[in-house]
Amino acid sequence: MHPSRRLEIALLVLVSPLPIGGQISAQKTTSSPATATGEARSAAKQDSASARLSAIAASGHLEDLRWPDFSDYRSHVINFYRPGYQPAWIHDGQPTTQALELIQILQDADREGLQADDYDASRWADRVALLKSPHEAADEARFDAALTVCGMRYVSDLHIGRVNPQNLGFEFDVSSKKLDLPHFVRERLVNGSDLHAELAQIEPPFPSYKRLRAALLHYMELEKSGDGEKVLDVGGVSPGGQYAGIAGLGNRLRLLGDLPDSVSIPPDSKVYEGPLVDAVKHFQERLGRQATGELDYKTVVELNVPLSDRIEQMRLGLERYRWLPYQFKQPPIVINVPEFRLYGFDGKNEVGLTMRVNVGEDYDHQTPMFENNIQYLVFRPYWTPTPNILRKEIIPDLEKNPSLSDQNLELVSASGKVIKSGDVTPALLQQVRAGKLTVRQPPGPENGMGLVKFIFPNQHDVYIHDTPASLDMFSEATEGEEGELKRVASHGCIHVQDPAKFAAWLLRNNPSWNLEKVEKAMHDGRDNFQVNLVPAIPVLIFYMTVVVGENGDVHFFHDIYDHDRTLKLELAQGYPYPK
């Protein structure tokens, strides 16, 4: 004790008045019988709550919950309450300020693209009311355990998603992002002063995530007023044509934000023209379709998609954002498969490059979803078919036509030595079947890889590369729906619209390379010329059927691989999700 504090206490003792009569009587230190009884009851109640909490944590089950089985969080809950198993969210029998704030956050979980009922949103009012009335220790234990489990679920779901992406074939590892849940909940929530701010720090840090969440909130507000009347389908209307559904079309386009509020449409109008055509074009652009302004059947179908379906798309998109790595050693390349688009990010985390891509066909050759690093480029590469392509396509073609030259192939040994470039004999073809020999395409404009490929070694043998010169994938003739069919046509690899520009972007920090040199290397350079990227560039091949642009436009894309449907079914299973 500090000397000045001792002196202060001593002076207070000396000047304190003596008892009446000058006699000093001994002060009793024992409490009254009533106080002692109350303290004993309180201690017994606390011991009972602790025992009940210990039993709940050990069982990994709480029947009060919407999803009673929390066996996947059992160890976290045990570590949270050890060693004393004291209630964390209750003080003097009542919910703490932090408990009430967390409950409000859980009740608003829909606003984050989560499902509020997964965190017992509709049950908390009754639980709080019970604590405000006479109640038992078991009630406090169940309340506390329920809030701990729901809080842990919410924190984990917000940070890394509800479903482990690897269980759905998305090769993204969320394990390195997992939080120490007992520590986070105890230090940042139970003892926190601003729980909203604490939770905001563990959300995906991407501006595009925040834009999508804002769009979700907007669509949720729109849904409160309903979808309104459906757009009339009359089998197709061209700009300038007669159309009986002008009013309904205008209302729908205004609701979706494609027709400005400042534009007025005469109520008796019967001609499809002017601002309505422009609004339909804007809508078509948002859906990745060719902006013709034609009010065709498929445009009407998309216009009539219920708002609830669009909201679900956004929720699935927010879930997938949580699977991504939150930090990159270098600005990444991101390919959004349903959008058929590549994005290159710069050092400011802004999009510095974008172009269209072609991806794997939607049945046998879907482009896989994973993260990797582009390690090098190869100009004027050879193309060696994968064993699967060799077995299913090349060998059957050679059985029909043994001319290697007709198929732009050469026969090579395992070491790469050219064996034959004319016709392949049955004996040689048998060696190809046995794996002793293989075939490859020599470098050139008609090579399957085109004139440059971008390598990130992976188990799928999937790369980014150029397109053979004779294959039309990116001209205006391949825009719109027909273009989509042609852009889902590879064996899983990703064809880029402008490979020279993409190569120059990857090499932009190398002063000896520019676009002119890249184009020369592609058309006039050495065959099979490798250029290493130091450092390697992260690449993410991903799947988002809804993207919100910087201007706020919401773009929707087709679920070409049915990944949205699969994820929706998985989420409907409820807890416990395999982590």
C-alpha cells in the first residue's frame, strides 16, 4: 500500500468518534440470519447454474435451440466456460448489456445474408422475458449456453461461411482463417463495448462484398411491397412495336432501377419505344445479355424473376465471399466463371484490367473452382493432351484417320523426342494406348493453347491460355446467349479474350517487357519460350452469379454449373454443417 494511503487511513481511525459512554464495544462481523440465508441461496443458485452449464457443454446438445445439436462447437463451448462454468451473459439474474446487443445482432442476421432463425431470432424475446420474472438457475444456464452457441455460430458463419467450400468441390481452404472462438467471444463480445464494430472487423474486407450486402438490403426493402404485376409476354416485341403491357413493363423496370423515376410514361401508351427501350437495354446489360432492346421471351422471363429469388442469389454470393482468402501476397487475378470475365487487381486493390473469358462446358468439363499462383508464361507453346483427352478424343480420331498432319499432331516419346509426323501405324497407336508414346501439337496459331499459356500447376491440368486462330469465341457475333453457349465450350481451361494484353499485365513490373514485346514473342518469337513470374501472381477461379458494380448496378448471371442450387440445398440442411 502506498505510504500516503496508510497515513490517510490512520488519521481517519484517530479522529473517529468513540462510542457513547466512552466504552469501546466489539463490532460483530457476522451477517444477519436473513442476509446469510440470501447469500447461501445465491451461492447455491450459482453452483446449480454452473453445474447445469457444465452438463450442457459436455453433452453438445441443447433442446432449446432451433438447431439443438452443437457437437461441432462442443469443444469451443467447453473451453469458453472452463474452469468455473460461470454464466457469461447474465449478471444478478439479468442479461448483460452485451447480451442484449448480441441478441439484436442475431435477430438482424438476415441483413448480413444469413438466416436469423438459425440463431434463434424468434426465441430470444421469450427467453429475456423469462429472466425478468422469477426463474430458476436452470433457466439462466440454458439462456447463457444458448447465447454462447448462437454467438459462436454467428461469428464463424460471418467470418468463414456456414459451409466448408471443400465439401462442395470448391478448393478453398478456410482453416487458416478460423478464429479462436472461445477467446474472441469472451474478449471481444462478452467484455466488448461495441459489438457491431467488433464483428465488422471479421467480415470479408472486399468493397464488392459491401456493395453486394447493400444491394441485398435494397432488394429486401423492395420485397416488402411485393413484386407487383408480371410483365406481359406476347411472344416478342421490337422497338417501335405495339404492346399492350406498357404500364406493367414500366412499373417493373422502375422497381428494378432500370427506368429512372424522373421518366414518365403516359398511362394510355401502347407503343414500345423511347425510354422504355433504353431501360430494357440497361436491364439486358445487367444480365450479361446482348442489349438489343428486343422484348423477347427470355427477357420477359428474367424481368419476372421474383425478388425473393434474386435475394437468395445475393445471400449465396455473400456466403461464397466468406470462403475467399482475405489477404494476398500480390494483387490477384480473379476469374468469375458465370460472368465469363477476368479481373486483374492492382496494388490499390482496384480493378486495373478486365476481359471476357471462355470456360469449361457445363457437363463433362466444368472449370474447377480453386486458388493457386501463376508461376510462369510460355510463348508459342506445345500442347500435350491430358490422358483423359488422349483416351476419349485423340485416339478415337486417329483410329478413324491415322494422318497426324491432318490433326496437326506429332508422335513423341516420353522424353519429348519426335518419332513420327506422318501417318500413325496400328503398332504405334497401340504404344500410345499403352502410354509408351504420346502425341502433341507443335507451336503455332492453330495450337490448342494458341500462342501463349499461363501456368499455375494444379491437379486438374487447367490453365489460362490463348485461343486457336480459327476458333471464334469473342467477336460481336458471339455476344448474348449464343455467345454464352460458345463461352462454355472448353475442356475446363480458361481462354482469354486478349492474351497479349493479359501477358503484358502480368509482366508490368518487369521493365524489359511491354505489350509490343509480348506480341512479338507470340508471333515471331522462339517456340516454347518460358518466362517466369517473380513473384508469382495469385489466381482465384470463382463462382458468383451476382456482382454489384462500383456504380451500384446489380448484375445477375446464369447458374451454369448448378452450384447455386447445390449450395442452397446444403444450407437448407441446417446445423451442424461439416467444417
